Amino acid sequence: MAADLSTVILAVIIGTLAAIVYSLRILVLMERRIARIDKHIEMMAEKIVLEEKQVLQEEARIEKMIKKRR
């Protein structure tokens, strides 16, 4: 009887530890995904900034050309 109770308690403890380990594994995987998403967002933002900078440079060049013609 005591052996059966200790077996059940041990099974519950092992099951709880397994659930904790599994949860930590899922959290690590999700953190990696979020980090990847964050990196992609940063890359997109850098691209947008570069494109805006190019547009501003082009506008400045066109304005200079217009001023020269006048």
C-alpha cells in the first residue's frame, strides 16, 4: 500500500517536471520566433529609411536643377 502511494507521488512529481521542461522548451522556441520577427521589422525599417533618404536626395537634386534654369 505504501509502495503504491509513493509510486503515484513519484509519477506526479515526474509528470510535473516533464510539463515544466516542455513549457520552457515552448517558451524558448517562441522567443526565437519573436526575435526573428523583430529582426525582420528592423530590416524593413532600415530599408524604408534608406528609400526616404534617396527620395530626399533626388528631390534636392531636382530643386537645384530647377534653380539653375531660372
